[in-house]
Amino acid sequence: MLGKQNIVEDKGGVVRFEENLLVTALVDNFEYQGSKGLNALSIYFQVNNIPKDHYSQITQLIGYSISGWESLSTTSDEEWEEVTKDL
């Protein structure tokens, strides 16, 4: 795991990673093979053999909810344990 992002509770009570607004703007405007945003980034990650921990960190930086992040195929059991041990 490249680094654990801060965890916050949003206005709706959802526990999530603290969003980095700059990273979100970059991801939202990323284009690849006719796709845009996180879908394009996901394709780019798969096609170019980007390490899973790099993609996983991006999902944290854009403010994924903890429960949603846990269900991603890029989240390992070890990462999940590390992130949730203090919750």
C-alpha cells in the first residue's frame, strides 16, 4: 500500500477517504480510448499494467467510501485490514 489517506465522515454520515480536490479534477478530466473520468482511468490501468496499489491509491484520493473501496478488485485483504484497523 502506497499510503493510507485520511478517513472522514461526510455530511450524510458515510465514512470515506478524504477527497483531494485536485486529484478528483484530474481524474474527472482524464480521457483514454474514448472514455472519460474514472472509467478511462480504469481502462488505462488495465491496458498498461499499472500496479494495483497505484490505482487503489487513486480511488482513495478521489474520496471513495470505505465500503465501496472494499468491494473493488484492486483492494487487497491486507490493504483492507490496514485501513479499517483504527475504525
